[in-house]
Amino acid sequence: MGSLEAFIHYENLTLFKKQLAAPQISDERRQMLLRLLAEEEAKGPPRQDLSFRPSPAAERMT
């Protein structure tokens, strides 16, 4: 997995998890996010195997 693909994979995982944590999402949206998260997790290696690591500045932005 190239660095751009690893970045997109990491960002997608982060975004889906963040949106799932929101208390007022509908059941329909929750199901969609769970499906997208499962599909994204199936695409790539476990997070600890990703070659991409965001910079500290990028971490503060999330």
C-alpha cells in the first residue's frame, strides 16, 4: 500500500469512527457508517502495519 493510499485509508477509518461516536446520528446512518467502516478495515492491513503516520500537526487538527 503506497503512502497516499495509506493516508486515505487511515483518514477514512478515523472519520468513520469519529462519526459513529456522535450521539445523535440516525440508526440508518449508523448502519451505513458501520458498513463503510467494515469495508475500509477489510481493504488494508491493521493500523499498526500502516507505513503512514500523520505528523503531530495533523493529529492536532482531528
